[in-house]
Amino acid sequence: MSKEKVEIFDTTLRDGEQAAGTRLGAREKIEIARQLVRLNVDIIEAGFPASSPEDFEAVRMISEQIEGPVICGLTRARIDDIEACRKALAKAKRPRIHTGIGVSEIHIAGKFADEKYGKTMGEKQARILKMAVEAVKHTAQYINDIEFYAEDSGRADRKFLYEILEAVIDAGATVLNIPDTTGYAIPEQWGALIRDIRANVPNIDKATISVHCHNDLGMAVANSLAGVKNGARQVEGTINGVGERAGNAAIEEVVMAIHTRRDFFDEVETNINTREFYRTSRMVSDMLGMPVPANKAVVGHNAFAHSSGIHVDGFLKKRETYEIMRPEDIGFDESRVVLTARTGRHGLRHRLEEMGYKLSKEELDKTYGRFLSVADKKTEVFDEDLVAIISDEIHAIEHIFELEYLHVASGTGTLPTASVKMKTKDGMRQAAACGDGPVDAAYEAIREATGLSPKLENYSIRAVTGGKDALGEATVRIKENGRTFVGRGISTDIIEASAKAYVDAINRMVTAQRVSAETRKSKS
Ligand code: KIV
Ligand code: ZN
């Protein structure tokens, strides 16, 4: 059976940016728009050009620079708004104007209270209908892709809603946006509204129905999906669900629901490249300064994290036991087993094996006991902690190399160089090297002196005390033959702390290699 397309209309740059306390510059909007192209949304609502010179400029730049999706601009049902939007969209290859007006009695009474719009509700409605038709007709002179929004449709008088929708289709509207502007709807009601519009608007087959749901009661996604189930073929939303008040429908949730529950949404599909969701989510979050909650559906940090013993065990035996989506389909690297006090022995062993440690039963028992006491004190036990536990419990660290002397020269316009002296049980080793910076030069000299060059996976430095004479703690993570080793070093001199951390990691690596070699020998 061939499926119908549900078009995805992204309004992160318009309704999303209306989130309290946020503002995006034109350049940031372009960055996000480029990412939305990679995500393959069908329509980008780039802004509301008549609302400010900045919005006008953003819509103009996006129209000029972004190709692929339809580029849309918002207007009120006013000729001056439409003219501004038309100018801003002038360079768009596929422009759309999104015009509309409030249609519920609450909106009409509040926004069109002035008697110039009529004295009674009936007179006002007649005036609103006329304004809507004029706006669409004016737009139709220049553009044939016209979307009309009937603001606050959810609370509108049904008869008037059907009437205005029929009139704007006759005037040239090709997409009808049915917004739940205040997030008031319940999924069954919203689905029924879309069904009723299809049954009661005679010329509805000439237009696509779009749903635009807000999240005030936490039902924006559910309402949008109910709309799709009842014939809506465009869904409007934002990345991470950002937007006015409690936000809009989260696009990643709508799309992944259609994708994951294709058994239920069997008539439809979307064009979205879901693998770009994670990246898009983080970009929008960073640029708007709105962090993604860890438990956010689809894109939250914990969306693919398993922690409790029963879950970890079930997940490790068969992923589908506790996962309905594949992390890679959203752009996550992989699922995560988060080690906490609730993680069982099986989860710990699995993580240690992934890190390259194969422990005997006794060794695992010892490690697990120590792991539990660390986990009791911390919310999450990281790989670095495990490495430290293993070094203490299983491998007594041998100080095979000791840093006796370190001299580093660096500065503006000079090539950073370092010389080291390392003490070993066979005597002193010396080496000198240059590098991209003082730490790099020191590490190069240490590699020369030890004759070892494990892959440096991670390096970080932090101040452990305050003030001018603060102690710096460096942590490095190295990898060799699939095994990870972490070293730490502390000093008031951050270059020295960094060198000590590297030597510490190398000592742990060599100790572990010796222990493995001895174990192999004793088994053979
Ligand atoms: O929520 C709403 O009604 C809107 C319209 C302007 C489309 O954002
Ligand atoms: Zn909205």
C-alpha cells in the first residue's frame, strides 16, 4: 500500500523563538535553518517579517541562502504585513505566506472589541471573514502557496469555522492551519475536529489540513497525532517542543511516533531524516540557551540509558526488551548503561569487558564490592572511577616510570619544547621534543623517554582549590589494544600536573599489561 506524506512544518525559528527569554540572531537562524535542511523538513517558517526589522532580515537571508524546503513567513490578515512578508521572501525558490486571524469568540471579542469591527458577534464574524478573504486574495496575486491559520480553532464556533475555511479556500488558500493556540484540546476532541472539518467544509479536498498544537496541558504531540489519524497531512511543531508558554508539539516526538508505531499510523510516512534529530536538538538547545531535560522523550540524555539491575540485564540480553527505538536512528552514538548503586553485577561486568577488562570471578567480586561503596557516594560511576577501582583492587600500581625532571619552554612566537628525565629501575632516561603547545611537547618527550605511545583519548584540567596558587588536577585517558587507562596528576603548575597524569596513566597501562602477560603464562 502506498503511503501518504505527512509534511513537517518546522516553526522553531518563528513560534519556537517566541519562547520567553530567548532571542536568535539572523546568523543563528541561518545555522539552524541549514540543520533543518539536513533534517529534511518540508517547510521552514523563518519568521514574522512585519514584527521587527531583525525578523524581516532573518527571513530575507534565509530565503536567499537556504534551498530545499519551502520557506514560509507569517503575517496577520493585513495588507501591510503581507507586503512586508512578500518582500522578505522575494528571493525564496519556494515561498509560502502564512496569513490568518483569530476565529474563536474569545479572540474576536478580545482583539476586535472596537465597534468598527461590528457591534454584535455576528457582525464581527462577518468582518473577520471578509478580512481573511481579502488577505488571501491579496496574497494570491503574488504567490500560489498560501497557508491560512484560523487562530484558536479549538475554541471556535464550529459553524463559523467551517464557513471561514470554505471562504479562504475559494479565495486561494492551499493549506489550512487548524491551531490549538492555547493548548486546550484533548486528543479525541482534536481528532474529531479534524474529521468534522473534512466532513463539513465542502471544498476541503482543494486544501491540505495542518495541525498546530500547543503544549499547555502536555498534549501537543498527542493532539497532533490524533489530527494525523483523522486526515491532517501537515504537522507544525518545533525542535525540542520549544515555543510560547509550554511550547509547541515537539517534531522529534511526532515523527518518531509515526515512525516507531507504523503499525498504527499505517497510512502515512514523513520525509524526515531522523538521524539528524540529536544534532538538531542540541543545536537548538545551545542557541536558545534552553537545556534539554535528561528525561525528554527521543532526544534527552537519558532517552537510551539503562541503569537498574533488571533493566540492564534485560537490555544486555536483548535490546528490544527495554528499547522501542534504536539510538542510532536518532543520531545518538549508542545506548548507555549508566552505572549506579542499582546496577547489578552483570551490568558492571559488561561495562568492564567493553573497557577491555576480563576479570576472574574473585576479581569481579572484589571489584563489585568496592564499586558499590563508590556508587553509594556518587549518583553515577564513570569509566574513570572503574579504572581507579581496578588499579587499586586488582593491579597494585607499579611506579615503572617516575618523572624526575621536567623543563618546558614556550611563549609567543617560539616553538614549545620540553625535556624530561624519567627514573626507571634500570636507570635514568632522558628525552627532548617539541609540540603544538607546552603540554603536547611534554607528552612527546615522555613518549620518547618511555618508548611508549598509547593513543591519547581525553585530557582535562580543573582547579581543585581557589586563588592564585590553586592546585590543578589533570586527568588523561589513554587507550591501547582496546583497553582504557586513566591517570591523574596534581600540582600548582598545570604543565607539571599534566605530565604527571600522563606518566600515571602509562604506569597503569604497563602494570596491567604485565599482569595480563603473567596470567596468560600461568594458564598456559
Ligand atoms: O498558535 C497559533 O495559533 C499560532 C498561529 C499564529 C499560527 O502560532
Ligand atoms: Zn502557535
